[in-house]
Amino acid sequence: MQNSAVLAGLALATGIVIGILIELNSDTPDVTATVSEQDQAIVAPDRTTGVFSTDLASESLSVLERRLDEEIKARKTLEKKLAEFNRKITDLERNAQLLVDTNLAAIVEEQDESGLPGSNQRWFNEQALIESGMNDSQARELKISFEQLELERLYLRDQSIRESWDRDRYREALQVLDSKEDELKNQLSETEYDSYLYASGQTNRVAVTSVLESAPAATAGIEPGDHIIRYDSQRIYNWRDLRDATSSGTIGNMVSVEVDRDGQTMDFYLARGPLGIRMNSVSVAP
């Protein structure tokens, strides 16, 4: 009797424990259910081998390696293009500097040929000034002024070559020297300045070489061989003076043109504007 009661108590206690365990098991969440499918593919053990799957990790590593190779190739290609670009820039800079040097040399050579006397020509003909009626003192003073300007031009030429100036800088510097000669021009009478230009070997006349038959110059009576002395009362010493004179004022207005024809002064009248001539700047004894 006593044994039966003990067995019954044990059975009851066992049932209670089993019930509690079942209830606890039903309340515990499924951990594997909360893991994403991608994570399961990586961390879940293979049910047959018990080894974690690494397919996705291997695939990601392969993609990264491929992209790294592509990046390296692209970088090398860019470096080659950059090197080629730098080489072209260097070539352009070298060619540009060569062009500047060539242009500057041409300007300097042009200045030398047009501004300096030949080997058989005196640099400054002081006697020509005296023969024109200028006194010895003034002739000497003009010679000194001329030589100072010429020396400044020579120094300027050497400096421009030594320092590789561009043509604009060289021309601007020349204009400064030319302005000094303009100041000298303002200090002299037209006759004295005309004699100064001749004595220094510079042009002081515009010679007509040919005339268009239907041009204003031909209609007015200007002929080849004439030397143009004045245009609209303005003294003409070279072709630039004539160009500036014809392009100023009101086109069509009647103006006078003074020419020297075989030592005889003649006046012609025509409409302001292009004369329709070909010409040369020449140096003629006043």
C-alpha cells in the first residue's frame, strides 16, 4: 500500500515536470528562423558535412579582385595618356618659344636692315646738314642725338634677344625710342627735320611708282615719278604719314596734294581717301 502511494507520487511529479518542459519549449523562439537566407548560406553548417558554406564569400572576393584588376588597368591607361598629354604640351611650348624667337629675330633683322646704313654708307652725314644751311654747332648736336638713339636701339636689340622678349614687348620698347625722335622732330622746323632725315639715312619722301588709271590720283594728274610732299597741308616723310593722312578726316572732302616733279612743286586737288597709287619711301637730298 505504501509502495503504491510512492509510485503514484513519482508519476504525478514526472508528469508535472514534463508539462513544464513542454511549455518552456513552446515559448522559446526559433533562433535559426531569425537569420536571413543569405546569412544562413554563409554561416549555416552543411547538414551532410557539417562544414560552413563559403560560396557567397568566395564569389564576393572574386568580384573584388576583378574590379581591382580593372582599376589598375584603367589607372595605367590614364597614366599613359597623361604622359602623352604632357609631352604634347612640352612640344607646343617649345614650338611657341621657337616661333617667338624667330619672329623677334625677324623684327630685329628688319630693324637692322631698315634703320642702319650699309657698309658703304656713312652712319650720319653731318656735312649734308651744313650744306643745307645749318650751322656747325647745330649739325654736331643733331649728330650726337642721332647716335645716342641708335646706340639705345642696339642695346635694346641685344637685350630683347638675350631675354627672349616677345614681339609685342620689343615693339613697345621701340615705340618709346621712336617717341624720343618725335620730340626732336617737334624741336626742328620742317626744313631742318627734312635735312636731318636725309643726313641720318632715313626716308624723307614718298615716291609714286605707278597709278591706277581710274584712281583719284590719275584723275587729278599725279604721275609715276612724282614725290609727294604734302597731303592736306600735312608734311609727308614716309608711306605711314601718307596712309594716316588719307585715312583721317571726312572721306570725299576735297584736299590739296603737293608733289615735287623733277624739282618743280605742283599742287593737285582731289577727294580725300585712297589715292590709288603704288609708292616707295625714299631718301632724297632736300
